[in-house]
Amino acid sequence: MPSSGEVIGLGMSPKLAGLVGNLPSAKTGAGTTLGAATAITTNFTVLTTAGGADAFILPASPAGAGPYIVANPSATTAQIFPRTGETIQGGSASAAFNVAQNKTAMFWKTSSTAWVAVLTA
């Protein structure tokens, strides 16, 4: 997969390049609920957490979107939320998927309301 910088160099807009390129972006979590979650805006995100189980939310995406890679090298579990009414791995609607410390997860959107995830061992 090309990096964001490589596709910007080919004339793609920076915002679109951030979605398709593979340079990681760092995000700091906020809150522990869907409403307070920090938005994941690129396809490769390294999470930083301030303490407690900080929340992040997957982007509003069409079916077939992904993978969104989320790495959590912090010492705290991160909560990854789908959009309101969506599910991850067949869980409850709007429920978080936990990514423990030192784990990485990949997310794909399989329908208009469902995501699947692969979590490292």
C-alpha cells in the first residue's frame, strides 16, 4: 500500500490520501463513551490513552471500507466504537470493541451497519 505522501505527490488531495495511504496518525482518546469518543480519521492509527479505557470511534464509511488498522501500544485498554446503530463482530448495536494494551486490531465494514475485526494475539 502506498504512503499518504506518495499519493499526495501524485496529485491526490491530502484528506483523501490520509484515507488510502498507510502512514500512521496518532490519536489521543477522550472519554469512555460513544458520545465522547475521538474520531479515527485515517486507515492506520496509533492510539495514545490518557488513563482509563479511552474511547475512539470508527469513521462513517460505506460497506466494503477498510481495513482500518488500530494499534494500541499504550498501557490502557482502548474502546473502539462503531457509529450509532452499527455493530462490531456481531455485538450489540453501538457497543465498543476493546483493544487491550499492546494489541492491534483491523476493522472492515461488511454492510451498512456491521463491522468485522481481527485482533492480534
